[in-house]
Amino acid sequence: KPLPKDLPREVIVHDIPEKDKICDCCASELHCIGEDKSEKLRFIPAQVKVIEHVRPKYACRTCDKDGISNTIKQAPVPHSVIPKGYATPSLLSQIITSKYQYGLPLYRQEAMFKQHRIEISRKTMADWIIRCAELFKPLYDQLHQHLLQQPVIQADETTLKVVDADKSTSYMWLYATGADSPAGKIPDTAIPNIVLYDYHNSRAGQCAVNFLAGYNGYLQVDGYVGYEQTQATLVGCWAHARRKFMEAKKGVGSKGSGKADWALNHIQKLYRIETQIKDSSAEQRYTTRQEKCLPLLNQLHTWLNKSAQQVLPKTKLGEAIQYCLNQWHKLERYTLDGQLNIDNNRAERAIKPFVIGRKNWLFSQSATGANASAILYSIIETAKANDLNVFEYVMKSLEMLSQPEADIELLLPWLFAKD
């Protein structure tokens, strides 16, 4: 794959000596007939430097001699994201993106800074992160408001260990709208790409109820009953249904997998249709699903009802069949609106960076730290979903958010991208 054209380039010309630009045959002067080019990629290690702010002070000597009190004049103290601290927006963005975008724990970052002969303890970095999360909170709240205005939200949740929490297991809830990137959006729709994390020390449905207060659009989820308490119209996930039949097939081996294979093949037909309409408008998606998917779904539903009478309910296959029957109205609901997806994979992909990062840093020390992580993961994943340079976005956002009366609307990632 070619290297990006917008990268800085240094051209090194490898020419032959002037004395060799003579024909060996007739001694005539040679002329250039073309050139060969090849590109190599050089890595320039990160650099750190100290920015020293000097503020000269001015006073009147004449007044001093006459014993007259006068005002000392001096430029105001330059604005700082961390009051009285030496951390610049670029340093804070480096720490935040290293942890939340690339999963680099603070103790490893501490070691990396030591390579530059800089002592920044992980505790100091943790305090900075919490302070930055507080600055990002108004933007997070604004994203939350925009999320609740969308016709479709996808949700998921995963575990988190918080050392100082009362319970052994806490949860990070995730809510997403739009697509993974601007290129993945459904044509002719204006749903922004938003990813929001919400920390709780519980998996109770009330957590979702509180976060989605007043929302009555579509909510696409797996089969977790906690979401039943919300006011949203629930939409099922065919990826979860398919996964259960795959587990059933794996459990019985190739000889006894006939029924599981039938279901999987039928579900695959539904997914093939989705591939065909991937770049279609919401209206076209709706029409195609009504014409092609509904007959397949009706066949599958008839088969499920019949098979439920033939398969032991406590087997893997029986559980897969019962899952589909219990979730049926939610599973077929994606055909009612072209803005809906066949599965909840958008949310599962969005929560994956957190799951991967958790393997590296293992836990949060406190609920305050977990809430800070929820905010910063939200900012970073939403920036990624809008194809922003995350480091630049976090750095510039910190510069603006630390100013009095910052215009939050300008920092919405889909607007920031157009700036």
C-alpha cells in the first residue's frame, strides 16, 4: 500500500558523478531519460521540550524615588489546563491517548518518561486524567443530549473491577449511534456517530433507565432483560442468535448438526441480503427487507416452533431455539425501519477497545477514576468514529474547554471535522 501523500517528505537524489555522464562509446554528453523512485519510511522518536514563560515586570523609578506608590505592570499569567501545573495540552493528550486509545497503562508511561529523564509518577498522571475528564464533562453531556435525539441507539455492557468499590464487579455500559466511521453511514441519514460509556457499580436495568431517560426510539441490544425497563422499542440481535446455533453445532459435532446447520444457513441468507443493501438508502433497505427478508423470517419462525417440540429444551440447540422464540418480536423488528441494523455488532465493536484496554490496566482504583475513564473513552471513541486525528482533537479540545465560556458545540466531533 502506498505511503500517504500528505506525510512530510525528504528527497535524496542518488546521482552519478559528473565525470560518468559521458558516453563510454562515443564520448558524447549523456542526457537524463528518466528516473526510478523508491520510498522508505523513517520513524522520528517523540521529543519533549520545556516551554519557559517569562513575564517581565515594570515599575516607575521616578515615583519610587519620590516615595510615591505605583502599580507594577506585568503580562497576565498564561492560561494553563492544570492550574499551577506544568502539563501542557499536548502532554495531557499524549497521556490520555496512550492509555485510552492504545491501552498503555500509566506505570508503563511512567517508565517511558523516565527514558527522557522526566519524573512523572503514575499518581500525578491519574490526577491529571481526572482533571481532564472534568473538563470534558460538558462535552460528554452535550454528546449525551445528541444521542438521545437519535432514532436508533445500540447498547452493550461489560464488567470492570474497581478496587475501592463496595461490590466486586462493576459495569461499563455503552451506547452508540451511527456507524464506525463516516464512510459506514447509511446514505441519506443524518444520524451522527456517537459512542458513550457510562460507569455503574451495578448491572441493574435502572442504570439504562436513568441514562436513557425520556428516550422512546429504537434500542438495539442483546437479550439482557435489564433493557426491558426502558421506554425504548427494543430491537434484537441476529448475531447473538446465530452465535447460539454455532455453539449448538459445535457441541454435537458434524454428524448431529443438521438442525443447527439449517438454522445457520437460513440466517446466512438474511445476512446476504444485508450485504446487498449495505450502501442503499434507508427507504431502499426497508423495501428490500419487506420483500425478501420477511418471507425468510416467516419460514424460520415456523421451523423454530416445530423444532421446539422435537428438541430437548436444556440442550444447546434447544436453548438456541428458545432464545429465538423468546426474542422473536425483537429479532424481526429490524425489518420495520431502514435505519435499523440486523445485529448489535456496532455496539460490540465500540466496546471492544475498552475490553482490550482492560486486559492491560486490569482495574480502576476508584469510582472517580472509573467515571473519568468512561468520559475519556467516550471522547476518544467518538473522535475515532468521526475519522478525527485523536491526539490533535483531544489536545485542541483541552485548550478550548479550559477557557472560560468555551463553545461546546464547536467541539462536537462531526462539526469539528468540518472546521
